Amino acid sequence: MSTPQPEKLHFQAEVKQLLQIVVHSLYSNEEIFLRELISNASDAADKMRFEALSNPALYESDGELKIHLSFDEKARTITISDNGIGMSREEVVENLGTIAKSGTRDFLARLTGDQKKDAHLIGQFGVGFYSSFIVADKVTVQTRRAGLPKEQGVAWESNGEGDYTITNIEKSTRGTDIILHIKEGKEEFLNDWRLRSTITKYSDHINLPILMHKMASTDEKEPASKEVEWEVVNRATALWVLPKNSISDEQYKEQYKHLAHTAEDPLIWAHNQVEGGNLDYISLLYIPSQAPFDLWQHQHQRGLKLYIQRVFIMDKVEQFMPSYLRFVRGVVDTTALPLNISREILQDNPVMTKLRSALVKRVLDMLDKLAKDEPEKYSTFWSQFGNALKEGPAEDYTNRLRIAKLLRFSSTKTDSPLQTVSFEEYIGRMKPEQKKIYYMTAETFNAAKASPHLEIFRKNNVEVLLLSDRIDEWLVSHLTEFEGKPLQSVAKGDINLDEISGEESAALKEEHKKQEEQFKEEFGTLIQRVKEILGEQVKEVRISHRLTTSPSCLVADDHDMGMQLQRLLKAAGQEVADIKPVFELNPEHPLVRFLRDEKDDQRFTEWTQILFDQALLAEGGQLKEPAAFVQRMNKLLMEKVC
């Protein structure tokens, strides 16, 4: 049963919102509409090549893929035509009436109303087909999917407001024609030179011919041709197969924008050709300058484009890159895989393992070079993708030490939330007696910076890395040492004063040992009383070596899960057994000395619980009974006031 003709449909709400933003925010770069439409036509041709590998009949009578561009000054139209895969009626509705891209709602929620900022976000999203409405007040699309009969052509038309119409038409050729009805004031695009220069600027790298009507000869002696002649206006050669010295930076950048469907320039790129053995391939890899808004949506498919013997095979091949490098964009063109490869076969193909290993090495080489030669650019990279790279040591055991060299952290040396300190820099500043790399994890930088666990380290001028990203607990659980130096949490285990106190005299060290023995004897009864009061809340109570100004703190045993990791796992909905902390008391603090001398059992209990609760709050923990804590505090304060 055929669908009634024509049919009027409404845009998805997100499309309406995006259309308004695109039209009003990208006014300063109107010519990008042509880049986007040509890029879409190129993608349609790539899909055609791929599907025709298993079904050559899809080519019908026209096996040469190309794009035609023409304009009619009197009719005020520009037409972009391709003979790629085309669309069925259902695909037209899906592709032109809705935005199926994962994360669209999140993207729209981040728009601010500021045109400059929104234009930047739109560039990350990729404006695609909807950029047509920057220059057109009406857009007509005529399309037919390859393999369908000519009677199943589809016409789509809209003025970019709230509705669009779909009509069944007869279309003799496969592919898509997009007709732009140019707005008043946009006549500059109804010009041969303007269109040609825009193609040269943005689409010269497209790997199929873009044809326009041959320009009329200015030679009066040459007779005018009555037939329409077409000529290729781009190089129509895959950029990556050209010699590197023949490619300009601008061409590399435009290739990236085409591949990534973005308006942003890449941060860096690497173009390499490998020949020899059974692994001949060309790779063109890009590191973006901006993280996509959906970087953390792991279900969203990402990856490199795969070409085999210059034939496009598939898009977004995830097998080339591990998840921690999911931001890498680019192309791999190889002769080492068969043309009839599928995603399923890719999983188990031994060539893919070799290719993946080589490509990961290439990306890490790029980042190594960037970190050494262009630290400012590397800071930009780290601000955008540092948290993704921190997934690497857990995911890629083979390269974990290379990845570790690329990691950056905040530290007590800089007291800045900017993550600029590498492990190598940290080790270079270690004290001669220091054997460990010390770190502190917390929910925020300020919480890490203010932690009481840092007091003895600050006193002795020992640097501590401050880790406040959610991924950091996962990182240090898989990266336990660097260049022979164990990573040690300052909130775990006991502290070896000999290691952090530096070059003290033997006499001074002996004095410290005597003082420690004195504290154990002097505060032995207090420790026992506190342990009885807290009971099951703690694993142990002991005198602290790490506190200098705070009265108490909570510590995890060396092999226990840290409190921060416990909180993160619980927040993620995982069941975590409660691990009891060690409660440490500072014997030199007035409150602890006051507690030592307190004879009244009730007051002793109140003060003990307050010190414990304060230590828990300092760790970023949550009190089981906040109201009880407030009542205790008020009661003790009133005693002082009254």
C-alpha cells in the first residue's frame, strides 16, 4: 500500500532548535555549507563503493562515481548532485527529519545563546546537511536509493522552519540531488568563480571528481559550444596517497575537517607510508584540538576510516585504536586486507593486530614529540584528552610505561589545579633518601590540597602529587610504579619518617625515636580508651606520624581500598564492603592532649566522636548521623560559652 502524496511532516524538536542556531550562529562563515554538502556526497559515494563490493548490480548502468555542481543565476538555485548510494523514503525521514546522533540532547543543553560560543560547539557537532539553510530559504532534495526501481524516488522539501514535505517521484538515476533556493542577499554564491574557489579551498582533497560547467572561453575567435561541457575542478585524488612534500598544511586541515565532520582545525597530524613484509599501509592520523562533546559516551561508535587498495571499506573502525585513544581521527589505507572484509572478520584477523600495534605506536610517538617539542600545545591536548589517556595503563599493559611518561598531574610543588607535573619531573625533584612517589587522591583539587595527610610532607618539603579526577583511583590501581619507584598514597599505611625527613643527623633521628617511644607510653591509655569508644567504626587507633597541625585523620591500611575509591564505587551503584579505617591521633595537638587528661567518661565519649567525625569530613566522607554531630558540637560549645 503506497503512502499518500505529498505527506507533510514535522521536524524533530532537536532539529528545529539546531536549525535556528546554525542559521543564526554561523553567519560569519557562510561558505561552509558547500563543504558540508560535498562532504556528505563523498560519504554517499564511499557507501556506494562498499555496498557494491557484495552487490555490483547496485551500480546499475553508471559505474563512475562523481559529484556535479551547477548554478542557475536566473532561477537563483545551486544544485549539488551525486550518484552515490542515495536514500529510500525511510532513510530520508531518518536522516533529514531527525538527528540520530548520540548525545544530541546533551549537546543542545550546552548551548549558551552566545553566538561565538555556540558556533564553536556547533563546529564540534558537525553542521552537515542543515548548513544549507545558511544561504537558502528553501531546500529541495531528490533522491533514490541504489537498487530500488525508478518509481521509488523521493522528493523532500522544506523552508527550514517547522515542517517538511515528502513526495514519491520517479527518478531515473540513483543518488541525490540537492537544490538550494538562494536567499535574498546571498547572490555572491550564484557565481562560477565563488563556487570554484570554495571547492578548491575546502574540498580539493575529496577522493572523487567534482565537476562544474566548463567556463566560457574569453577568446572571441573560438566558437561557442552549444553542448554543456563539464570539467573537474578538484584534484580528485586521495590526499593520503600523495607525497607529503606536495601537501600544504591547509590541505591537511581540510582533510581532517572532512573526516571528522568538524569546523575545528586539528592540533597535530602524522602522515606515514609503510612498505615491506606483509604490512603495506598508509596512515593519516589526527589529534583534535577540541574534545567532542560526546567523548565520554562510550557506546558511541568511533574509529578510523578503512580503505583497502584505495577502495573505501568502512567508517569508524574501532579495532584500530584502543578506547583510551578513541579521540584519534584519520584514515588507514592498506593492501594487507581482503576487499570483502567485514567488521566481524576484522576482530580475528592477525593483520589487524599488527596494524593496531603499529598505529598505537604512531600515536604515542606523536604525543611524545608534542610533549617534548611543543609543551604549550601538549598542555592544550592534556586539558582536552588527559582523562582519556589516564585509562591507558589499565587498558594497554604493553604500552603502560610509555603512557605513564605522558601523564600529567597537579602537585604540592605548584599548588595549582593545572595538571603540568610529569612523573619524570617529580623524580627529578625527589630527596636523596626518598624511595617512593607520593600522591593524594580526593574528590576535588581543593580537598586534596587541604588534606591533613599532607602536613608532614609539607613540613619536610616533600612533593606530593594531587589527584582529583574520578579516573585517578582507577589509574593508580593499575599503575603501581614508575621507573622502579613505587607509587604510595599518603592516606595509606604508616609513614617512614626516615625517608621523608631528609638529611638529618644521627643524633636527631635518635631523638625522634625516643620521642616516639615516649608518645606510645604517654598516650597508651588514651589510645585504648578511644578504641573502646569507637569500637566497630575503626580497625585500629594509633599515634600519628603524618599530622603536624590537625588533631586526627583517617588512614587506610596498605592493602585496603582507599576511602575515595570506596565512595566512587558506591556512587556508581556497586556493592562495596565497608572497610574500617585506621584512626590516627596527633599527640602534639592541644585537643588530643586535652582528651588524654579528660576524666569524665561522658565528655570523653563526646570529644572522641567529634574528632572521629571531623576526620571523616576532612576525607570527604559523609556522616551517618549529621544531626548527632551538630548536637555534640553545640553541647560542647555551650559549655565553653556558659
